[in-house]
Amino acid sequence: MTKKNRSKRESVRVRVSFNLLFSLLSKDEYKDIKETYIAHKTSDREGSVPSSLHDISYEISSIDVARNMDPAIATMWVSIEKRLDFIISMLSSQGKEELNALEAGCTDICSNGVGFISPGALEVGSLLKMRIFLPISPPMLIVCIGKVLRTAELKGDSSQKKGFKTAAIFIAMNEDDRDKLVGYIFKRQRELIRYNKGEGQ
């Protein structure tokens, strides 16, 4: 990839609306896990969702409910079940290991960082372990480390959501994860372009 293309890839930032989980890291914790997060993609560290209907590892006929179904429908049903299991594990059981994890709403994202609304103020320079669950099919989880660049309290009336607009840069992310994130960003960019064209007609 040329320097110009890399710069273009890194500069694309899109508006998004999904949640992430984050927890504060100490400098020592960061040093302990930094190399692992860079060297190994999230799916290697934490497991991944089946990528296709052919990843089903058990016999459809062994499931009572599926015995009277059309085979194609039964296969899709089991695939959906497995994907839901993955989503639940990512959002619940995996989160239990971090009892201090907080939920935040992403507002924008690029390959180098993310903007989000945090429930409380975060100190500039804070290190964050971030669990970003991209709303794509199949679902994808990226777990990386970020560093807070800036934060500002949201101003508004009582009807508006309170919180702090926070910007963080990714400082430890596997490159395969980053490539998947870039793919999502360009997909989201195309969706926004189509939406804006529709608004103008």
C-alpha cells in the first residue's frame, strides 16, 4: 500500500451509532497485554462467530425441533442460533471478566480512533481496553487498547442525553482487525452516500 493510499484509508471517518464497552487500564496492565493485542487478532484471542452456514459442527438431525423442518431452513436456524450464542457470549459472559466495564455510545470511527459518549469524564491520556462490536454480518468483535485524546461535557437541555464527548486513538490493535474495521468503515461510508443521495432527490 502506498503512503498516499494508507493516508487516505486512515483519514476516512464515518458517523456510527452502536455501543462499545471500555474499562480503564493501568500503565502496567497496558505493558502486559500490548504485544499480545498487536500480534494476535481478536478472533484468535477470544474466539469468533461462524463465518458461514457450513461451520456448523454438529448434526442437524440431533436437534428435536429441527427433525420435521425443511433441511435448508433447519440449517439456517441452527446457524442463527450459533451466531446468537456468540453475540450473547461477547456481550455478557465475556464482559463478566471486567466488572468495571462501562458502556458508551460510538458517534464516529476511523481506522485510527473512535469518538464516543462516555457516562463520565475521562482524563486525557487514560488508557482504555475497548470492546467494539461492529454491526455487520457475520458479527465481529474488535478488542483493542485506546488512549483518550480529549473529552468535553455535552451541553443541552434536560431532554437530551447527558455525558461526555470523548475521542480516543487506537494504540494497540492487530492489523487484521484494523483491516476488518476499514472494510466496515468503507461499507458504512457507501451507505451514508446512498442515504444522502436519496435525501436530495
